[in-house]
Amino acid sequence: MWTRISDLDRMFATMDLLRGKMDRLGTGLDRSYGEGSGWRVVGGFPRTNMYDNGDSFQVMAELPGVAKEDLSIRIQGNYLELSGVRKAVVPEGFTAQRVERDSSSFTRSFTLEAEVDADKVEAVLKDGLLTLILPKAESAKPKQISIN
Amino acid sequence: MSTNTELTKRTEDMVEKRPDLLTVAPAVDIFENDHEILLKADMPGVLKEKIYVNIDNGKLEVSGARHLETKGARNWQEFDDVEYRRVFSVPQTIDVEKVHAELKDGTLELHLPKAESAKPRTIQIS
């Protein structure tokens, strides 16, 4: 009996692998970006990238259709929170034929590896892409030690 | 809605594209009123110059590539360079000459006006 269950398990693992491969096939399947298992992020919207540049962190987020006024960024120590509202409403006088872009409010928070200097943070929202440059606090920056 | 049924990619489509660029379909909303069809597609990070809209033989093709400018060591990455591409069938009643597009906050807005002859008309009874 137990052997069979482990066989079943293995079969499911193989199916997952196959599904992963199918997801990467791309265009042929009528599936939009953001839908389906292959592109869904467990943490939800928006998707983010994070890079460490030594002296600073760079955080990027995909925020299509979000206006500058509808986005708020909070930083405290090493805690970063992105929140906002994405409005996707039917324009006046129009009827909707197909709706895939959701209207939603979102919040995502991150714990950074080091404290950042909140006064020197730069944020740019351009073409639906948010780029944050978060300089690390003095104590967290890498230091060159000279040998006596 | 996608009518992209080619089994293999035609090579002439792929000139100047990086072969490993993933192609995905952008999420779209389609709205309609008496005068036009309005299409909105989410393409975050795509520059205006990199967007390509083509209407030919009743097919509307929208595509755009995105190249992220990043440096430093990657801690995590949930999205990457990508090519958005989607093909739609459009009715012949669209006035192709008057189609116009705007890019706003990473969302492409495509206005497809209907030809005069295709607009609804009220008939007066004489």
C-alpha cells in the first residue's frame, strides 16, 4: 500500500515538472502574464526584484497602471512597505468586452538585510516600473580594513 | 482571443531579438462604445520606442520588449527581461488610418475608431 502512495507522489512530482515546462512554452497557450501557476508569485502583487549593490539596495517593482499619487512607500530601519491602489475601471460611456486587468489595493512588506538611510532613498516611477535606491545606513556599509 | 497558432516561430520574426527572451501575453482589457474599441494592455517597463503595433489583414499585433537596467548582486528576482506579444482579430470595420496609441504608467492604450459606415444609425420614419 505504502509503495503505491509513494508511486503516486512521484507521479505528481513528474506532472509538476511537466507543467513547469509547459508554462515556459509561452505564447501558444492563450494565457496572459500574471495568470497560471508559472507566473504567479506567492507573495502576490506587485512582483519585485531586489539587488544588493554593496553600498545600497535596489528594489524594483512592476506597477502597471498605478499612478504616483496612488502609491505609498514606508521605510523604518530595515523594514520596507509598498502599498497602493490600482484602478482599472471601465471608462465612461464604454462597455467592457474583456477584463483581465484587476482593480485592486495591495500591500507588500520586506525585511531588508541591513538598515537603510531613509532620508537618502530615491524612488522613481516610470513606465509602470518602480525603482527604489536604498542607501545602507553607515554602520551597515562594507568597510575596508587596513592592516597595520 | 489569441490567434497565434504557429507551431514554430518564423525566423524572420526573430531578427535582432535575443533568442532567450521569454515571450508572454500581456493582460488586456477591451472596451467598446459606439465610436471606437479601446484596448488597454499592461506592459510595465517597456519603453515607448520598443512598442510595436501592427494591423494587417484583420489581425492586430501588439508587442514590446523590456530590458531591465540592474546592477549588483541579485537577492531575489520575480520578473525579468521579457517580450510582451499578443495577436487579436479585429473587425474589418475599424478605420485603420485613425488608430492611435498612448503609453501611460506602463499601460498601452490603443484607440481603434470604427469606420463611419459601421456606426449605429437611427432611422427616422418619414
